[in-house]
Amino acid sequence: MTTDTQTRTDDVAVTVRFGVTVDDNSLGTFNSCEGLGFEIVMEQREEGGNNGLVWQLPSRIKYSNVKLTRPIGSDSHALTAWMARAVRTFEPTTAVIQAMTAEGTIIAQWELQGVVPVRWTGPSLNPETAKVATETLELAHHGIDSIQQM
């Protein structure tokens, strides 16, 4: 007999694997995804004649850039090919980020609208320090269109 807690822990996404697709072009998997979120900017308005009240009004939504990191590998060529096309056209695209288990089962996914690459950082190649060669992609976007739990 399994408890509800045991069932839920089987479906937890491992935070070391994120699949990324841009307009049906797979960029491969990444092991780090930071900045997935938004902030509602609040505007304060003081009401005249009422010194005890300041209105908090939502004014706009700000989306933070998403930073994806992974070791250099066989998927790196797909990323550089997409970036070369994106830099030539600078047309906003749609990206899907999928959180996966170690076996590759998709647990949740986020669809980002108006995606533009803003920064790519390649590996630091230094023979004096034995580190894993990594690459980092930073994406700006105009909104999270859908969040799906699988």
C-alpha cells in the first residue's frame, strides 16, 4: 500500500534536466534554469485628505531573463546554429522549457513568448584548472503564455 506522499515524490522533476525547444527546433537539455518568473510592478497613490491610506495599484508586469546552463556536448551545435539564425533576424520566437525527471518524463513545461537571445557565454578553456566546460544562454521574453503540469 502506497501513501499519497510516496506517489507524489515519484513525480518530482529532477532539477538537473530541462529540455528547451525554440519554434520546434530542439536546443537539447540543460542542467540549470534560472530566472523563470515575473514581477508585478506596483504603483503607489496617496489619497488626498486621507493620511492613513496609500493605494497599491498594479501597473505593469516585468519578466526576468531566463538563464540556461549546461556542459558543452553534442547538443551545442544546435544551440550555436539557432543563435546564428536568431542574431541575423532578431525576430521574436516562442520557446518551451520542460522540466524532466532523470528518465526523461516531462513533469511541467513553460511556454515563453517573444523570445530573443541576449547573451551566450562559452566555456573558459584553461589548462591550469580542470573544470567542466560549460555554456550559458540568456533569453529575454515578453511573457509566459502557459504553464502546464503534466
